[in-house]
Amino acid sequence: MRLGLAWFAVVALFLLGTSAVYAAPPSKVLDGNPHYSTSTSTAFGWNVAHRVQSPTVLLDLAGGVVSPGVQSYSFRGGQLVAAWIFGTPVNQTNSVLHYGLSAVVSGLTATGTAYFDLKTRTSHWSYTDVEGTVEIDSMTPAVLFPLGCTPYFNCTSAIPALFNGTGTVTVSSSSGVTTMNLSMGFESAYLNPFGGPVFFVSNSSEIFVIADYSRAEIQWTGVQMGGAAAGTYGGTPVSGSFGMLVNSSEDLRTGKETDQGAIYFFGMSNSALNGLGTFVGHSTIPTGSSVACPGFPAGTCNLTGLVSSGTFTMTLESGGVISGRYTTVWATPAVVFSSNISTYQRGQHHHHHGHR
């Protein structure tokens, strides 16, 4: 269950952030697993190859996320920052909080579970315990894809701002026990890296908690990216398009990520550079450059960019092999990027075929 139109206003900044739309990469990249070999073979013949050194390739890439793929979220905590139970503030000094969330996002759907247990003691005979288990069944988007799409019309996937659901919450205190079925929203740790804080709240604010997290991870599977490529090949201008299929493992507590996947250049003005390859690298969330999100509780949401680097190797349709390094700078929020590739062409394969 969603938390109402007010929550969509909270994340309006994300929905209006950019209107750029990038073409989806060709099916040659998007079909199948990115962890494949790019080698070729002949079933009834033999190959003999020798390498000839070729000119340097320098490319600038400008692109963005076409689809965020399947996202698996897991986070837990944490140190209580502030809380209100039925509008009454909780003394964080005398409180202990444990909470967690596990959810999977695919397309525009989110499913999973969340739990929390907040215990407060003001004296031996005065206490409040709040426990809840929530079934996640929807989300409030932070960013919708394709970028520039119209909500509820032609959007096909999203990165969530809130995980929403309904669950049973029990409030036990020295004055009695109250059990309620509440609709709740849990902020994604994606919106506030390096430990938070993040918040979770019931629809009518019976429960409102702000807390740090001790662990938060996202597994990104099958993220599709695409855009334009331009640069030089041996000093001669070249241009075209690229597509990517990416798998990443992100640790939001440390702000670090590992990346791997496939990249495909197509429609290059020099067709010798059309080709398919693989890459590996890492990304880091920069510190000191975040932008606070309007509409969120103070300190709970900070938009950030991302800096990525790594190596890649590509087999060209012309038979050559290029390899090199890349550096990528992501905008804030991190859904569009620019990259620099510096490579040399390791060799041109000259094939001779024969029958066994």
C-alpha cells in the first residue's frame, strides 16, 4: 500500500531531475548473462591468428541508465536518532532499537519484509516496547525509467525512495497493550549512504522513527545502460553508440561498489570499432558533495554522485582486440554519466580456415 500523494511530492525532485532519454542497447548485449566469453571458434576448421599493432582509441561516452534491472536490498540497524510513539517523543538515551528490511525490486514492483523492535525504559516500572513486522508490497519511486517517462503511463522500472507495506504493530507499556494494523513506509538506505540516518513511519504517524543503519547492501542485476560515443581512432574522429549490461554489488555503509558486465559499440562511423566486450571495475560514492533532498526529515536524505573506474577488453567485429581503462563520473543523482576511455588495439586477427 502506498503512503498517499504527499509521499509522491516528497520525491518529486527525482522525477523532474532530467528529461534525457537514452536508446536501449541492442539485444546483442541485453540478451543473456554478462559473464560470458567473447571468444569465437569454428566447429569444423582451424584458426591461425597473428597480431598487428594498431592505432590508439580514445573515446568519450555520455549516457545513462535505461533500466535499473533487478535490485535486491538488505539493510539493518541501528542507533536511534529520534522517535515518536503516538506523538510522544522517545528518550533515545534509554532506548534500544533493532530493525531490518529485505526487499527485491523488479520493474515497478517491490516485495519483501521489514521488522522493528524499539524498547524504552524510563524507570523500573515505566517502559514502552514497540514491535512490528511489515510485508512490503509496493514502493514509492525515487527515479522512474526510462528517464523522462510519464508516471502511470509509460514508465517501466524504478529505483525506490520508500518501501511500503502493511503489518501488525504492538505497543506495550506500563499502561497497557495496543495492537494495530498499520500501513508503513521505510526509506531506502540508497538515499543516504555512509550509515544514514533513514526513517520509517506509519501512514498517520502513530510510529515515526529515525535511525542510523549498521549494514546496507544492494545487489544490482542486469542494469541496462546506453548512450553516445565520440572520440578518435588513430587521430581520426569517430562516433557512434554504446550499450551496457551491468551487475554491481554496492555497500552503502562504506560507499563502495564492485562492477562487472558487458559493453557493445555499434553504429560506429568507423565500423572497425563495432564490437562486444567485458569489463570489471569499482565505484566509490564521493564525500562532501551531497545535496539534501527537499521534503525529507532533516539529515535523512542526501543525493550523491558516483565515480567509477576499471578495465575492459573488447573483440571487434573486424577481428581486432582492444583493451584499456575507463573512468566514469556520475551526475547527482547517479543515473546519468560521462566516461573517458583510453585504449590501445592489441592486435588484428587474420584468420585462415580449413577442414579437419
